[in-house]
Amino acid sequence: MINKLKILPPTLREKKRYIAFHLYSQNKVAKDTLIPYLWNTIINLYGEIHASKINIWVSDFDFIEFKDNINKYTVLVKCQRGYEDDFITMLNTLTYFKGKRIVADIIGVSGTIRAIRKKV
């Protein structure tokens, strides 16, 4: 008989927060290139140990519109509770992506994915 792994009870799981933001860029951004860019920016700003504690994960990445030579994306990121301010600070430091201007505009922070999707 094979024993199943037991699921961690909710009281022992680490808490998470969801952060939604709009990303404005002069060039096209793909999810595959955005994730390493965010991780590298966090590591450069805080160092590897603190970056691993922030523990970001890109949940949703959607292209919204192209207007006046600017691409607009909606990004939903999951991070560790207590490190939301560190992640938002990192977003405010974003200036250039592949030689073109990039800006992040925070929509909101929530504890559940359902609540953050209502804000978006």
C-alpha cells in the first residue's frame, strides 16, 4: 500500500498577497522575458536572500491595448505576506526594459485572488 503525502494544514502554510498592476511599455513585453527581469531587479535592489523571501510568482499577464505607441499590460503577481511594500518599491524603480521606457502603475493589493480580480 502506498502512503500519500499529507497536505499542510492552512494554519502552517505561509500567507501570500496578490498585487495587481498595469505595465506601460514602448516595446512589446512577453511573460517569459518579464519574469527574469522582475527577479533580476529584485535581486539587484535587495540581494538574493531577501529576494527569495519576497518569493514572487506571476499569476496573470494580459495585453490590454496599444495606444499612442505604448503597450499596456495587466499583471497579477503573488508574493509573500509582509513583503508587499518591498515588491511595490521594486516596481517603482523600473525605468527601462530592453532600452525602452517602462512604467508600472499599482492597481491594488489583496489577500485573495478573487478580490484582486474584482479590482482589475
